[in-house]
Amino acid sequence: QSALTQPASVSGSPGQSITISCTGTSSDVGGYDHVLWYQQHPGKAPKLIIFEVDNRPSGISTRFSGSKSGNTASLTISGLQAEDEASYYCCSYSDRVSAWVFGRGTDLTV
Amino acid sequence: EVQLVESGGDLVQPGGSLRLSCVASGFTFRSHWMTWVRQAPGKGLEWVANLRSDGGEENFADSVRGRFTISRDNSKNSLYLQMYSLRVEDTAVYYCAREAFFGRGAFDLWGQGTMVIVSS
């Protein structure tokens, strides 16, 4: 499966905001609202932080927000905190391969 | 406690077979789609397979289709991944995950993972 395209790394200072992009095609990100974001700290299991483009599961900070325009989805983290330092993965359903596909991941340094 | 616990990971030679298990507790296992996701050392996440709550529909990634099977025993709150014809590139931590009711692909509960190493 072709992975969705994410920047390899982003960085920001505490209190700042950052945005991570996730670019796909009309067969995945652009064609469905099944776009999700996962956070993963080293050595830990991933954690769901955004589902269906812009929805947060219960317990996820409002500092995390998602959006989508065309074939590109975005995750914005505002008011960066040290604990946000982690890897972030976007995920979307792809009808080209009839499967869920992940981005290659973005390492966030705070 | 709501949790998923995987087991079965091991060192296996190329061409070998292995069965992974995932035991669920603290929630109504039989009501949820379940998924396997893997992560090669130092690499990103890769969706492997999923299975409908009643076991009646299954889907696989191209990379494992025809070599892996997925099954469940709802009476034992257990999910399985049977892996055949293992390749070096199947080396990874394998996670089982629960798909939430509130969104497709929303894997809201994950296990701690079990390591599979395929090497001669």
C-alpha cells in the first residue's frame, strides 16, 4: 500500500502552534471523511487523537484539532507542551487498495 | 480493567509460521470490529487486517493477503492472527486494536504489542 505523505519532522517551542500535513489522493484522504490521527510516544502503543477529520475522542485535549482540504488533511497542535513530543501518524481508508493506510509518521520535537 | 493483551510473538525462521493471540477484557468484545496493526523496528505503522464483530467479514493488506489469516473466538474474548510463509520483512511489533463505535478506523484501544522476529 502507498503510504500517505507526511513531513518527517516538525518542531516548535512551548506555547507555540504547529501543523502537520498529510497528503493523499482522491482515493483516500480526498474521498472520505475517515481520516484519523494517532500519537505515539517511544516504546508505547499509538493513541487515537482525532477521528473523522476533526473529531476528538473523549479525554483528548482541545489543543488538538484536525481539518481537511481536498486531498490534504492537517493536524494542528496549539499551546505546545513538552508532553506533546511524540510521533504523529495520519490514517485514511483507501478504496484503491480497500484497506486502511497510514502516513509514514511525523516526529514532533518541542 | 479495559485492556487488550497480545501474546505469541517469537523468533521464527523465514518460511515459518506463527500464531498471535489477543485477549480482551473489560468491554463487550463480541460487539467490536478488531484489527491488527504492525510496526517494523524504527518504522511507521502498517495496517495488517481486520475482522467484523461476528467474524463474517475480513480484510487484509496486500502485503499479507494469502499468507495471514485472522479469526476470533467471541466466547473466549480472543482475536488471532495466523501467519504463514513468514518473511524477513514481517519482522515487527504486532498490535491488536479495537475499532470504536464512533468512527470507522478509529482504533481507540490498543494492546502493548508482541514482537515477531523473522530471521535465520
